[in-house]
Amino acid sequence: MNKPSLLATLVFTAAMTAAASAGAAVSVGQPAPAFTAVDTSGKTVSLADFKGKHVVLEWVNPGCPFVQKHYNSANMPGTQKEVTGKDVVWLAVNSTHTGASDYMAPAKLAGWMQSKGGTPTATLMDADGKLGRAYGARTTPHMYVIDPQGKLVYAGAIDSKPSANPADIATATNYVKQAVGESLSGKPVSVATTQAYGCSVKYSD
């Protein structure tokens, strides 16, 4: 195993341990926690702003190898574009605290997102971790889908291949696309909960 793969595996293992010990703050089938946060442009964004629409939440940290896997390969930007093209709201959330080595200030994070071709509806700053903790977000990425009634219908991984290897994307099931597609069609989400994988969210404590 090469050093990058070993590092990714160790980070993944640590994140899974944290996720298993913490437990989710909200479960699929329950109302999604309300929130208000400021995005990278300084605009205040609330979940209530998107009442009556599907909303995807994506926890992101550009310093994470698993996030890099999905952005450098254009998988996450492509998923964002496909989903938002169906009138679905996509909110990227960065809960990395300001003292972390890989914290990015709003302008820098916005620039990174643009450089990767990302097209979220907004990128939210959550340095105090309130939003992340409300949802029980433990990894980057960690994904959630909320239906128009404000109910959580999916929580977990972006896809079915928990690795940092971009080559795995081609044969993976994209759980977010699947959940959004089924929910938009009025069907129950067939895979509503999965184990999120990635780096641990860098909360302030």
C-alpha cells in the first residue's frame, strides 16, 4: 500500500470510529433540524428559505483526501449540477473550525469551489459547528437529503465505494442521485441510510 492510500485508510478508520461512537443527532424519517448560517458571500441562508423544495446537504473540507477524490474527478460537481438542474437546492457546509490547519476563510473556500467547477446553491460557513452537530455530521463528505415537507429522507455516504481512489467512482452507486431521483418521483427512498465515509469533521472541540 502506498503512502497516500495508507494515509487515506487511517483517516477513514478514524472517521468511522468517531461516527460509530457519536451517533447521529437526527434520523431518517424525522424532521430535518432548522438552521440559519452565513454563506461564503456573507449572505444569511436558512433552511426555511427553501420550504417546498428538496434540499441536499454536503459536508465539505478541501483538505480531505476523500473530498479531493470526488472534486478532482468532477464527481461531486457533476452530481451537484445534475441535481440542481432538477430544481433541487444543494448546500455545501464547512464545519471546520478556525483553528484547524486546513480551515479556509470564506473567500478562499469560494475560490476553491469555483476552481473545481462546483455549483452548489450556496456554501455555508459553520466554524462553530452548530449546524454540523445538529445533523450529526461526522465525515467529509457526509450527505443528507431533505424532502419538500422538511423530512430527512437520506443520510450517509455519497456513494457505495468507501475509498479515496477516484477509479472506484465508475462502479459505485451514487446514493444521493438515487435518493433524489426516487424522492422526486414520489417513491420511497430505497437506500435511506448508509455509513458515511471520509475524514472526521474538524469541530472546535
